[in-house]
Amino acid sequence: MNKIEQNQTILTESGLTPLQEQAATLLASGKNISEVAEELSLNRGTIYQWQQKIAFKCYFNLQRKE
């Protein structure tokens, strides 16, 4: 995915990208940041940044309750 495609990523109802939702779901299932980063081919720092977003925190908490 190039930079233009990244900037045009469509958000879901949660206000997150599908990749952010997937990361939150994996974290909520008990995987650690390193495992999630490797599985999704992301930098760990990216996930740390996402964790600061309110929408990410809310989605993560909803996933933990399910």
C-alpha cells in the first residue's frame, strides 16, 4: 500500500481502519504488541500510537467484553 492509498483508507463505523480493528481484536484476545505487530506486518510503534486513540481504546474494551 503506498502513501496515497494509506491516506485514503476508509474508516469503519468504529472510526478505525479495518487493520486497526484487527489489531485491537488481537490485543483483546491476549496477544502482546510484538505478536500483533508480527502477525499484521506492522511496526510495534504504530500499534503503540494507535493505542492512544480514544476510538481504539473503546473498540479494544468492547472486544475484551465479548
